[in-house]
Amino acid sequence: MSRKDLIEDIYPLSPTQQGLLFHALYAPRSGQYIEQLSCTLRGELDRDAFQGAWERVVQRHPALRTVFLWEKRDEPVQLVYRRVRLRWREEDWRELAAAEREARFQALVEEEQALALT
């Protein structure tokens, strides 16, 4: 498979995206445009079905497979990958005390924020 086969589309940034990129580069540690969501799932979870559902969501929506490229370019562009691999990590904290679960959750949130800023 050639590198070209990995790319679905390439196109310029919209004016709004240009503004987002400007602010992200101007204040890279601000986290201004990072959104995080958490939820509590109750009952039994079919992990394979859950992960598969998220993989289908990402495959269905090109915006979730899009990156901005700006370095060593005259103009920034957005590149849409044909497929992406989701980072997937599972943590089972059911046996932990509530205070320990909360501490680990806060550490995870901070770790994910830091990762998004790199």
C-alpha cells in the first residue's frame, strides 16, 4: 500500500480553522480548544462491541480522521486519513475505594490533557 492510499483527502483550512490553529500555536499550553467528556456506564459492558462502535463512528466521520499540517508549508492544510487506529486503553477501578478512584480519574484527565497538548 502506498502512502497515497492512506490519504482520503487534502484541502485548505477554513477561516475558522485558521483562527483555531493560530491560537493553538500562539498559546500551545493553554488547552483552549481541548474538550473532554466522561460518563459512567452502569451494568455489564460488552467491551468488544463498545470499542467496535467507536471505531465505526471514527470511520464514518472524516472530521475524526483529520489532522492539520502547517510545518514546512506555504499554507496549512487539513489531511483526512482513509483509516486511523484508535488509541484504546482500559482501566478497571471497581475494586478501589471511591477516593482512590477519584484520584486516579483526575490523574488520567490531566494525563490526557497533557497528551493532547503535545
